[in-house]
Amino acid sequence: MPGRSQDCVCDAVKFSCGGDDKRDMGTVGLSFGSPTSGQGFDVASTVNQLVTNLQAIETPWKTQLSTLQSEDTALTSIGTDLSSLSTALQSLTSFQGVLSEKQGSSSDTSVLQLTGAASSAIAGSHAITVASLAQTSSQYSNAVASGDTLSGTLSIGVGSGAAQTITIDPSNNTLATLADAINSGSYGVTANVITTSGGELLSLVSNTSGAGGNITLGGSLLDATTSSAVGFAQGQAGQDARLTVDGVAITSPSNTVTSAIQGVTIQLLSAAPTTNVQVEITNNNNDVITALNSFVTAYNKVIGDVNSQEGKTSSGAAEPLFGNPAVATIQESLQSAVSFLQAGNGISSITDLGLTANSDGTLSLNTDTLNNALNSNFQAVVGFFQPNATATTFGANLSSVLDNLGNSAPYGAVYLTLQQDASQESSLNTSVSNEDARIDTEKAQLTAELNQANYVLEQIPSELSQVNEIYSAITGYNQNPNH
């Protein structure tokens, strides 16, 4: 009856959105309160409840996205570890790596020192005697008073080369400007003005050391101020160094000698004709041991991270890559690669180098065993790691395996798995984005419809009042005696 108050409750609300696509929003219990109160209901809250129900369809997609992203994080970490392992291996497989390094020593560093040993150097012992050092030719003029001007010509020759003549003119008629002219030209000497108590001297030093760089001077250089000739005296004659290497006499125009021992640079420091200096060229075992230790550390990091994916997280959930075939591929490929046997080399397996595989797949290194292998058969160790044109080596095989496991496109196992995940993630993100767009459209429509419904509820008291007035007019019965 008019005027009777009761709650209006909607226990099951379903909405249709356009055309034949019926989108069941599920059952949502909504209470609109008393229809005669005029208070209506909270449209925003009601719409949010309905939208939350719609968004439930996205939950499995977002869950799958989260799972894939966790996989990506774990895979990326393993890919980084594999890259570090490849770098560590390269120091052993590279022809310019630690296995090519040599080091040398001199029994008398006051006579000679070793300043370099290239990869072409061969380990061994040598006896060297230094009979004389190389010298660089020099000449110096007689003293000229400061401020005196010059005239005439100066001819300069170096070794067997043709002499060149400088004609004195106002641009070069002092010792200082003449020195500048010589240094700015291509005369094969370096000029310098030396000031002494008796005046200034012009010093000329050959740019070529040894006997082949002797300076020859000519011309008619004059002190124009005093009309006297400017003469030159030899400061030092150019001569080659003379030494014997393992009984063989050799000469060198420089005291930096690169031709005495293959791949070795020697610096001669003093002549000692009666001193037999022992020179030792050795392989750089220490750097090789350090490099192999770094390799083991990098390898164990990969294995440790892979093994950790076989367990559970601290919350008891399975690790992101639990059961992922990429993990099994990495484990099996690495274990197979470190078990590689190389025939006909003298070093056939990693155990010959002191490497041992542990029960968890990691490696341990016995440096004493490695050092013994390096001392007894260094070239076999080189042949074990470095690529060979006629046979597959341990190092070359492992390098190839790592290329097929890591982040390298287009065949790396980690790369391919990440690409596959990226494709799924793209599809899921598109689905979520499209669903969000549909929900936004429906949210706007629901808001409009519920606002209209709310307006109707708010108008009911007014409409009831009008009905009562009409009823009173017809029946004469006043339902509101206070009015």
C-alpha cells in the first residue's frame, strides 16, 4: 500500500552490453535500502563491485604473466652467468690469452734486463755476454757569443744518406733560430743550444743510433759578428752494441735488442765482456692457474644457479624454472662438455689438469696437479684449450656448447626460451589490455544506467506524496493529518 516502507534488495543482477554478446557479470548482491527513503544508493561503490567481478576473468592471465616474468628473471641471471663463463674460458682459448704469456729473468740486471716476452717466445735458458753498448753519434760546435749572428752554410749528413745543406739567412742566423730550422726540417738530427761559461754551443745528436747513424758535417758556417769560422767536434761516435748469445756473436744498433732471442726484448745496460749473464724464459704458470681458478668459479656459479631451480622457494613454492626443459638442457650439456675426452694430445681430460667433478656437478681444482702439468707438458695444456684446425679440442668444444646455451642469438637455449616467454607475455598483455578497454566501456555504461536508476529511487517519495494528495482529494481521507 502507498506509504508502506520496505527494503528493496537485488540479490542477482546481470547486465547485457550491446548486441548478442551477453557478458554475465556473475551474481552480485546489492541493497538499495528503503525505496521510500529518497536516499538512493552509492552508485560509485555499486559500479566498483560490478567491475571487480568483471575483472576476475583477468586473474589467470595476470597469474601466468607473473609466472613468466619470474622465469625471465631466473633465466636472465643464468644467461649472465653463462656469459661470464664464456669470458673466463676465452682467456684460456684465445691465442693471445694467458697460455701465450711468457716471462723472463736475468741473472745480472745491472748488465741487462728483459723488458718484454711475446707469445712467440719459447721457454728456455740462454747465456749472453755484452761486449759493448750501442752509442748514438753527436757533434757540437765551438762557443759563439750570445747575440752573435751567423752566415754561410751548414751541410748535414747522417750515415750513408745524402747530405743536406742549410743556407743561413735572416730567419736562421742565430744559434737558436738555426736549431729551430734544423728541428723543423728532416735532417736526421736533433739540434739543441747549450749555454756554457764560454758562450753558446750548437749540439747535434743523430736520430739514428749505432754505427749507421754517424753524423757528417760540412759547409762554411761563420760567426758573422766576429768573422770567424764555426767549427764542430765529435761528442760521441755512433757504434753498434756487440754481444754474444749462446756463443753466437751479434750486433745491434740499439741497446734495446729484439733480435737476440725470439719474441724477447732485452735492454742492455752496461758492457761486461767477462760476465756471462743467464737469461731464463718461462711460461707464465701463475696467470694460467689464476685463469683456470676464475673459470672454475664461473662454472660453479652457473651450476649452483641451475641446481637451485630444482628446489623450492622460502615460501614453499616451486622455483620459477622447476621442470623447465631449458634447465635440463643446460645441466646435461655442461656435464657432457666437461667430460669431453681429447685423444692424442698428452692431456686428455680435465682430471689431468687437477679438475674434479663433484657430486653436485660443480668443479674443484688442485693447483699442485695443474702446476705439474704446466711444468711437464705446457704445450699439451695449450693444445687442450686452444682451437686446432685438425681436431676438436676441449676448449673449442666447450666454447661451442656455451654459444648454444646462453643469450646468443639465434640458437642459445636461454635466448630461445626468453623469446618464447616474450611471445606469450605479449599475447597475455594484449588480452589484458583489450579486456581493460571492454571493462572501461561497460563501467561507463553501468555508471550511466545506475545513475538513472538512482535518480528514479530518489524521486519515489515525491511521487508517493503526489499519489497521497490525489487519494485524499478523491476520498476525503487525509493520510497526513499534520498537513
